[in-house]
Amino acid sequence: MACSNGGGTCLSGCYKEDDNKKHEEEAAANGVVPNPKGNSHEGDACIKCKSNQNIAATSPTVAIGGDAARFCADCFRSNLFGKFRFAVTSNAMISPSDKVLLAFSGGPSSRVALQFVHEIQSKAQKNFDASKDRALPVFGVGVAFVDESAIYPVPSHEFNDAIEDMKLILSNLTPPRKEFHVVPIESIYSLDSGNVKDRLKGFVNAIADATGKEDLLMHLRMSLLQKIALENGYTKLMLGSCTSRLACHVIAAAVKGQGYSLAADIQYVDARWKIPVMLPLRDCLSQELDMLCRIDGLKTMKVFDIPHSGINGLVSSFVKLLQEENPSRECTIMRTAGKLTPFHFNRIPESEDLNARLTSQKRRKKFNLKPIESLPQESFCPICNSPTNEYDLKSLSNVENIQSTAETFGAICCSSCQFQILPKEPSAMEEFYSLLPQLITARAKDGDHCNQRFLWEQIQDCLLSDSEDET
């Protein structure tokens, strides 16, 4: 409301209130949380740069995870990138000779991961161009998108538009060039498997449990990403899993009885796979990543935005409610789960490259880590690739009495997959086994050898040696 000051100069601040309200509305539309104390007070200065010059209508302060701390938009971005870079360097995730494959869904997490790994690569390229000897090469980056339209149909024009947007995002990035792989999820089967789409649908529909069906698709997606990486010469696989997503996984894994293998899933590095998996956004909240996309204008798209179902859906809603009540809940869940002891494969294996090997040796000495060769062999579930505990392995003593190959396969799976995914009826189990992709059956054969070694170690103390037998 305008005042009626006849002198033409308003001293009441009524216009200023209207302008402030307008700036707040613009900031909210951009997904940025403005400082409620106002921009003119000294206490509103960014806690990192100690200056309020950047705190304006075009660059308001940003609240981080519900903390009292405030950052200007520039420092907010620098803070997130610092978390990403520290995770990469402190865990020796990327060496100059690597070729990294980024799993890209089009959402904020994978979009930020793409932007950050591109910036690290660009800096490495500038250092390479400026150096005289050019001793260290620049690591490569590729992007993979898994097409799940065989399971979750989407209109063809929407899918094609999303793919074109992804190609445009990659083409707009400065060199080095990044390869783009669009792979349908049914290619998890070999080409000689007949109608692979129908086979995949039959395989998924053989699972009655909604949670098991959703988990199986997640396991197939990971197996397919491994296949893409192996076939195209990639040495590392990077995922955009963040604190928010991992916090949901912690609760869901506890509910599903996956407590033993939980520590393996939430670390920065997971080298149980042939291509080691990296989680450089492990310490970033989904709200932070979404906000950064809005501030920097990073385009995102939702191709297969399917809501979670079953246990996963309940846990997702539960954690979301906790986060709304207390913005630090997701971080608290991760800090609690982080106290679990990691497995020996939760680090990058030593490379033949001299520089990478020296870095790995320094890290092993710093953190007092034992060489992987001196650690015991793990056994893994052929479906989810989770490490199995001694209780599950000891139950394998009954496998010799099982005649069916399908029943043998079910016996070497972890207890969670047996309950959530595997059919209970023998005939249904036979059909399920016949539809398994070759990648999973191959893992089952490799795991069977490990299980046999474990059983041999358990009974060798009870066996007679040749000399004792002769006596």
C-alpha cells in the first residue's frame, strides 16, 4: 500500500516491504531459501566467505540441511563440489588411466555427478595441455542410460525428447568428449535368447511380492551397467546415490533382513563387482542436489519416475516424514550406519599403474589396512551379489541332497532374496530359473566354487591325512 506523503519521499518503508516480498517470491520460485533475517544485517553474512556482498536478490543465502549455518549461492556450490572432490581424492576413486562410466537417469543426483566429474576432467585436461612431459593421461568419462520402457512403458515422444535432451547436455559440455550409451534393460539377455522382451516380462512377473519385484529390477539394472562397462572398456562405475537415498536403503535393508551385507552397500567404494562402483555423492542430501540444479540451471528430466512400492515405498515415506520433522535425520541415519565395519572389498583394488599403486599403498599405510590378498574369500548371493554370512553358508550342507538345479540355485541365494524374490512352489521355481539371465547363472557357478571352498575349510580339521589313513 502506498503512503500519502505529499512530499513525494516515503519514510515509512512501505515500498521497501513490497520489494522485499517480491524478491522472496522470486527466490522461492527458483528453489532457494532466502535468509529470513534480511540482507542488510551484519549477521546475514555468508559463514564461509564472511561477506554479505553476494547476498542479494539475485544470489540469496541458502540453508544447508536445516543447520543454522547459511551460505551464499556461490559458497553453497563450492561446499557441495568440495564434498564430491574430497570423496574422490580421499578414496582414490579415479586414476589418470581410468575410464569412468556414469550411470545417468536424468535426475538431479546423476546430473550433478555428471557436472562435477566433468569439471574434474576438464581441470585434468588443462593440466595435461599445460605440462611439457605430459606424463599423466586424462581419465575418460562415459554416460550410460538404462531404458526400462519394456517394464515401465512411456509415450515414445516423451522418451525420444528425454534422450535428445541428454544428448544436448553432453554436447554442451566442453571437451574431452563423453560417450553416450542408451541400452534397453532387456539386453541383460544374450541375443540368442529369443524374444528378450517377453522373456524379461515373464521373469519379472514370476515374482509375486511387490518389494521383491522392485528389488530384482534394481539388481538387473546394476548387472546391466556392469555389462556395459565391461563391453566398452570402462574401469570404474560411478553412481549418483546420495545421503537421502542411502538413508532409505539403511532402514529398508534392516527391515528385509539384510543387516549383514548393509555395510557393503553404503561405503564410498564397492569393489565386489568386476567393475568397482563409486558413490562420490554419499555425503550430499537430495535437497542440496536439487537446489544446486535450480541455482546453476542444470537441466533435469524424469523419464521413469516410478513411485516405490511395498517395503521400499513405506520406508521412503517414513524417512521423508522424519526429514520434514527434523532436517538432520537423514544425516543421522547415515552417521549411525557408518559405524558398521566395512568389508575388505570396500576400497579400490591396487592397480598395475605405478602412480595408482603408490597412491593405494600410501592410503593403506595411513588407515592401517591389510592387503586384500591376506583377507578371507567372501561368498556372494547370485541375484543381489550381497555377501552371505556364515549362517547362510552352513545351511549349504543340505545342497548335496538336492537333485534339482533350480533348488540348488535357490539354496545358495541369500535369505532376503529367498524370501522376497524366489517363488515358493517348485514348479514356479523351475520356470523362474529357466528365465534367469546368463549373467546371474554365471555368478551362481562362481559362487558355488566359493561355497565349496568354505565348506572344505569347515570340515578339513575333521579329515584324515594320507599318513593317518595308512596308520
